[in-house]
Amino acid sequence: MVTSSFLLPRVESLSSSGIQSIPREYIRPQEELTSISNIFEEEKKVEGPQVPTIDLEGIESEDRVVREKCREELVKAAKEWGVMHLVNHGIPDDLIDRVKKAGKAFFDLPIEEKEKYANDQASGNVQGYGSKLANNASGQLEWEDYFFHLIFPEDKRDSSVWPKTPSDYTEVTSEYSRLLRSLATKVLSVLSLGLGLEEGRLEKEVGGLEELLLQMKINYYPKCPQPELALGVEAHTDVSALTFILHNMVPGLQLFHEGKWITAKCVPNSIIMHIGDTVEILSNGKYKSILHRGLVNKEKVRISWAVFCEPPKEKIILKPLAEVVTEAEPPLFPPRTFAQHIEHKLFRKTQHALLPGKAG
């Protein structure tokens, strides 16, 4: 097993050590602090815009009217928000419960047990147990530990990094990955039709069954003694085509919509879905990749299970599809491979962090 090059303690260790104030590396810059508030109070708010909930029960209905209504609502949410709660998504609640139990059981292990699965970001081994290293000019850290691994296609997995404890981790995560891959196909089909394209077009453009990678990141956000100063995950958009998220019903996700941070409610038996940069680029901005972040709190540990559906890094050139580009709507994005897109985002973030009074 690889050993970690991580020099700071895990966030879980900091949290359980009894510290009253957090290390300065975790304190957000002043201009961000004004927008960080109590997540439980924020979740109670009923006024203002709310993340849409899309009922997928009718997505493949025999009844054309029911089917079209469901698809129209999904497309509308993808264009106006780029994020939604999916209900009646076809993945059994008991399987989702088992996935959550398995992930929680791993994080319930002593830290020294988890360290056996530590990744080594410095050498490029990103799969495994980790915490964020300060990789931007501001040296900022996030209040989370995580476990990251590729879960689909099965032939591309590295089973040596998968947790051996709990014993059913591989079984439940594998089954979840298969069902989630089918759900991704359904969603991509609807999004293709919403652009006036053939049903299978977006799926083909992001790598199809052979090449689209599903990467799972279990995010573990320990209790934070000063949640008003920290973030679990800083503001970002996902580079993926689609991202599917489960959580342990503790609020934390915020979306930047129409100039304001909106807190996602905890919707029972739902999966949160984000449109990622990849689909935004292919659709020439018709579908939105929304800026989002994660808040932390003093009272409860938050865990989320994010699965990023990503195209292959080098094989596909990402650019707006010819059918969605016109003279009136020229391409908004230059052609890049997925790897180049990631590099471009990192470069922009570093440049931003170097500006006076700014942080990444």
C-alpha cells in the first residue's frame, strides 16, 4: 500500500483533538467570510429560489405525455440551474442505505487503519484515503478528509485500493456503480434530445460505455469548532459530464444561483445531480455547470458520496457540438482535451490566487 506524503494531521484528528480554534491554513479569506453562515439556519429558509426536485418516474413511461413532461422538467432544470434533486431514480433505497453504511463504516475505522489506504498525491497516486494538500498560491486547506477511487468500468478498477473493511464494501459499491451508470445513460439521452440531437449523442461524445469513467469520492467533513471561518469544499464547478451525490442528510451543499448562495435542502431518498463542465461545453453553455461549495458545522459530521462521470483524459476533444453552434451563438469554449480543461482551470485558479486581496 502506498504511504502518504501528507504532513499536516488529518482533519478528523484536528476535530477530535479538542481544539477551540482552527489552524490558519483552514481560515477562508476575508471576502469569503462575509457569505459563510450557519448551515442549519440556512437550510430552514423557505423564501427565495430552491434547488428543483425532478421526479424521474415518468422518464421512460409508455405514455408520451407523461414521458415528455418528465423530460422537459429535467432539461429545464439543467438549463436554469445545472443541479437538481432526483427522486424515483430507480436505484433501490436499501442499496443506497448499504452504500452509505459501508462508507461510514470505513470512516469509523481508527485513523491508523485508514492510513493503510493513504494516497500519495505528490507521486500522482490519487486513489485512496486523503486530505487536500495546499496546491494553490494562497495555501488554503479545506475542512475534509476523503476516500477516492475509480468504480466503473469494472475492468479499469484497482481493487488493491478498495477498503477491505467493511466486508461488503466492494459488493455494494459495485452494484451501485452499475445502476448509476445506467442512470447516467438515461439522463444523457434526455439531455441530448433537449438539444435537438439524437438520443445517444452526448453519451458517445463523453466516451460511451467503454470510456466514460465513474470516480467516487467519499467526502468526510468532521465537526468544526469554527464553522463560520472554514469551508468543507471551496467554491468550484465540477469538471465531469455529470456528478451524482448521496449524503447522510446533514446539510452543507450550497449553489451560487442568480448572484446568491442557495442552500440545498436534504430531500429524503434523492440523489443530487450536477451538470459538469463537460456537458456545459458540449452544449455550448445551454446546460449550466453551477458554482457550488460545502459548508461545515459544529454539531454533526457530514458525509457525502460524489460520483463524477468523466470522459477519458486524452482521447476526446471537448468543444461545443456543431449542431448547437450558429452565427448568432458562436462557440463559447475553445477545443481542449479533458486533461487540458483541468489544467486550464488550475492555471486560472492559481492566477486568481496571485491577485492582490484574492484567494483561489
